[in-house]
Amino acid sequence: MSLIILGREVFRYGIVGLLSAATHFLAALYAIEILLLSPIVGNLGAFVFGALVSYLGNSFWTFGHRRGVTFFSGQQRFTRYLLLAVCGFVYNAIGMLILTEWTAFPPAICIFLIVVSWPAISFLLCRYWIFKVATHP
């Protein structure tokens, strides 16, 4: 695959990530401030909305050119994508625990390392696992 296609995918993945984060943020605020849900419940519901925006954006825009040549059905891709989203949450929690407890880094550096590293990891998992292009013998 050419570097132009890779660059386009990285750019689009970043845009979808920003839209997903904005959706999560705004949905959480709405759930907590307007619907008066607890922050935990409101954030969990918002996480689902953000994950849905992320899946749809990446499925149809970032990796849409691969849509017809994947090994996995839409349901299998969605299940894998939800697993990836949960792994991102766990990565964030465990990463923060390890970095803040086992290093002398200030919390801001720990957060930065997590926020910068997870998108790269999740992009690779999306590209090579969730939206993998089928190879023909």
C-alpha cells in the first residue's frame, strides 16, 4: 500500500478521533447537566456514543475503501471495534496506574504519554486487524 494511502488513513483516523472525543464530551455533559444522570452513568453512556461515532467514521471514511475486501463481516468488525474501545479504557487506567506509581513523572507527562501512544496503537489494530484487507492466493 502506498504512503499516500497510509497518510490519508492516518489523517482521517485523527479527524474521526477528534469527532468521537467531541461527541463523548458533549454527550457526557448533556447526560450529567441536562438529564441529571450521575457522572459515572452519564460518562458510560457518552462513551458508547463516542465509540459508535468512531466505528462509523472509521468504517465508512477512514477505511471505507477497504469495505468490500475485508475478512470480517460488519458484525464481526463492530465486535472487534468494541473490544478495542474497551481495551483503550483499560490501557488508559492501567497505564496511568503504572506510570504514576512506578515512575517519577508528573501526572501531566503520564497523561500525555497515554494520550499520544493509544491512538497509534489503536490505528495499527484497526488497520491490520479490524479492517484488514483480504489477501488472495
